[in-house]
Amino acid sequence: MRLLLDEHFSPAIARQLRARDHDVVAVVERPDLIGLADEELLRRMAQEERTILTNNVKDFVPLTGRMAADGDGHSGILLTSDRSFPRHVDAIGRMVAALDEFLRRHPAKDSLRNQIEWLTTPSAAAG
């Protein structure tokens, strides 16, 4: 699976996942993506076959519904919450571990095609 980290996530997460041989980029690493509207980002990532990791449930979930109603597909949305994965420096390792496990379980580019899934902590996924 190819993954894009929404603008709210540290590029350190993407770097650490690339070091583990995953195809991951962060919005802030791509000047062409910075500041794009959510709908345009979703369409661009569909073209690139990249799943989007975001905690922006209120915007991305309705967008995927509208796209489906219009007959358009997307490459998947992987959701997180600040409660389960706080966005601060000392939580980066936990996020990297969870994403590493998730990406290893879903290696195909189209694993989440037209789907929305929540990222779980590694211990929760194993239990």
C-alpha cells in the first residue's frame, strides 16, 4: 500500500516508515500538495493510488460518500484520532509501530480501495 500522511502528521513518521521499506510520504514533504482542498487531495491521491492517513473524519468521510454517489473512486482513507494516537513528538514511535504493522498486513496498492478503516494500536490489532 502507498500511503500519504495528511498535513497534520509529522514528516518524521513518513521518514521512519520509508526506512522500513514502506512507500509513505507526508503532505508537508510535497510542495504540490500543501494547501490543497481535501477534495482535491483525495482526487489526486486516487490518481497516485495512495491511501490517505488523516484524523479529519468530519471532512473526509462525507467527501468519500459524495465521490461514491458521483461514481468516483478513491484509494482509501485510514483514520486516526487524537485520543488513540496523540499528535505529539513522544507518540511518533507508537504511530510508526501501528502503521508499520498495518502496512505489512495490507501490502497491495488497492487494499483499501473505496474503503474507510480506523488505525488501531498494535496490541489492539493483535487481540
